[in-house]
Amino acid sequence: MKTKSPEKVIQSIEKSFRKQVQKDPNVKSACLLVHSDTNDIHLNIHEGLSDSNQPVYMASVGKIFTSVLIGMLVEKGKLAYDDHISKYLEDSLTEKLHVYNGNDYSEQIKIKHLLNHTSGLPDNFRPLFEQLLNEPNFYMSPEETITWAKNQQQPLAPPGTRFNYTDTNYHLLGLIIENLTNLPFHEVITQYIYKPLEMTNSSILYDSEPLDKQTPAVADFYVNKNKITNYKGYAGIDYAGGGVVSTGEDLLRFMKALTSHQLVKKETLKKMMSDKVKYGAGIDYGYGIMQFRPVPLLMPKKFQVWGHAGATGSYMFYHPALDTYVIGTFNDFAYERKGVKFMLMNVIQRL
């Protein structure tokens, strides 16, 4: 599908982006990349960043990286989507991990349940994030966040029966990845993804440095007007549920490699997208992949994209019909929903 005049599209999107950022005094920085080989479009702009090589924290967009790592390990024969997670984790972590209505379902949780958020486990991120905001020196390791959730929260449903978006699932996936590779999560993502794709300005928040040592420091990100960039405890509660720090160009390399089956095979990506559940109105969720589907009067067919969004107003999506990638962020938790809305209404709608 061809878009309108590339020059007019680029001018229109850039004008809309700059207007959005400049009218909101709470947005300290933002960036946007729109790329389409088919339609001869490449726009890489920013406000408040030192340059286009300054990386940004992408929040839950990182979940698609974690799911791709699992897919790569599946293809290597290291595990299967239907495997029970207890096969790959310490007993101390999985024992009584999921006790619901007096029944222990801990041994029934599968890899796929973690990937598409149907494990029934509670979300450990939000309450621990609130604690971090009140105590800037607060820290828990990923293992400790899972244990905390096990002791302090209650599961919502038996495995495989209900969707509940939770970072607890992706913390468990991160630990499984570490156990299978005998490497820290940040080293796995560097060795399996960053290095092969030459994503030289990318890292994992607080845990690693970019391959290019001249890369500027990560752009500041905010919640309730408070800069939380240097809250080191964020690393433990974010971990494999987010953590990716990158630039538009690096993320474009990742998405192009994913859509062209350089990272995982075509059949693996199809599995990641087809084993999906309802996330919300007009949105399905596969293995770390959000998929927007047409809904009359609510979600126009033109908004049919897939990828992932994050709490800081971050987004990374691919539009198959237009062969277009849209990547960006507003670096502020106030844009958790507004970031995706901007992408759909101010970018996709103009293509």
C-alpha cells in the first residue's frame, strides 16, 4: 500500500510531533522515528535530546526483546513453549508460587503462560515502583521481587485461563534465560541481539554499557514531574520486563531484523503472534507482542500494527500494510496511554 507524497507526510508528522512536545511543559525530551523503504520515508527527529544518538529508556518495549530471546532459545532446542517453568527455575522460587483458592497451580505454569500473560500471577511492578518513588535507595533483586509477590500478593486465576499483564511473568522469563545460558540477562541480550545487529548505542538500564563507548548517557525520564533516571533500584523491579535503552536507529535495526526473520524464523514469529489473548478493546497480546485489530467505530483498519508500548510513552510498532516502522517516546509516565494515542492519531493516521 502506497502512502501519500513522502515529503508532505514527513513535514506533517514532524510538525505534529514538535507541536505536541512544545505545548506540554512537562515533556522534557522526546524522539520519533518513522521509516518505510517501500514508501521512501525516513524521519528521525527529537526534542530535548543532545542528538539522535542519545539513547532513551524504552520501558516495557523491552518485553518484545525478552520474548525474542525465548524464541531464539526455543529454536536452539533449549526449551519449548509448552514446558513447565519449574523445569528451569530453582525450587525455592517456584514452590507455592501460584496458590489460588487453596489450590497450588505452581507446577502448571508454562513458558507460554508467562509470555502472553496468562499465568494468573499478580503484578509486582506497580507496588514496588510506588515504594521506590517513596524510598529512592530502595532495591530488590529480580528474585526478591518474585518472592515478594509470592508472599505479599494473591494470584488472580489458574494458569491459562485469564489475561493479566504483569512484570512478574517477564522477571521469571529473564531468570529462565539466565539459567539456560549461564549468563546475566544483560549479557545475553548483548551477545544474541545487540552485537549481531550492530546496535552499538543500546544497553540495559543500569546493568550494561553500550558497545559504542562514545554513546551519550540515557536521556532523563520522569514520573509526576520527578526525574527518576538515577533511581538505581529501578533495575531490579524492571529487569527483563523492560530495561532496554536504545536509539531510534538501533530499534529500527531490531524491528527490521525481526520482520525479515533474521532473529527468529518465520514460523516462530507466527507462533509468537498467533498464540494471543485479548489485552483490551481492539488489542490482542501474543508472546511479548501487542497487536492492534480493527473494531468498528473504535479501532480503524488503518491502525492495524504490531509491536509494543511502554509506561514512559514509548512505542515501537510495525505497520505491515504500509511497510512502515514507528518508534519513539515521550520519556514521561504521564504519557503511558498518550504515547500510543499520539502514534496512532498523529503518525499512522497521516501516512
